[in-house]
Amino acid sequence: MRLSNWEDALVNYIAIKRHEPFEYGVNDCSMFAAGAVIAVTGEDPIPELRGQYDSLKTSLKVIKEIGAGTLEATIDAKFPEVGIGHAQRGDLAFFDGSVGVVMGGFAYFVSDDGLERVNRSFWDKCWGVGRG
């Protein structure tokens, strides 16, 4: 379930992350999305992955060994899929192999220079977060 103050918490979280550069295991797509889920629900969806990787190579290894094999499959195992047209603020979106956070008609994804906006029309898939 979503926290009563989830909208403010999510906006504050995005503001903090807006200019943070990409860093494996710290501010990559998985950790960014997990932080957003914590802001929305108060629960960490991937505690088993924290502190387990620090590069592309080790992240792929961890997703295979601890996750569900791929990033997409790992998220599938934790959240229900929703239609792209039904995604709401605070949900998760998948684009170009990365997971981002839905903020309306766009989602934020982590890039080398901070957060990048990607319009809904480009998303490949979405998951609902904390919907009761």
C-alpha cells in the first residue's frame, strides 16, 4: 500500500536524485527505482541486491544469482504489470533495458548526468507500485 504522504516523499526523492550521476550499486536504475518505491510504500523491494554489486559485470551476475535472471524478470516477480496507458505517478516503467519512475506522461531514468525524462510513448512495459 502507498503511504499517506507518498506524493510529497516521491517529489522530494526525485529532487534529491535529479543531478546525481549514474553509479552501479549506488545510483543505477535498480537503486533509483527501489528508492522511489521506498518513498511511495515505505518498503525496500530489493534489499537482497543492496551492496552486492559495483559494476555492470557484477550487477548482471547478481541479477542472475539473486534476482530472477534478468532485470525485467526480477521486477516482474515483485510487482504486477499494468498497461502503459494505465501507469500512474509512482509506478515503474521499463525502457531500453532500464527501469524508471513514472511521473505522469513521462518517467525519470538515471543517466550519466542525472535524471533523464522519457515520454510514455517510448516505454516498453510498466508495473504498479503499492496499489491496493
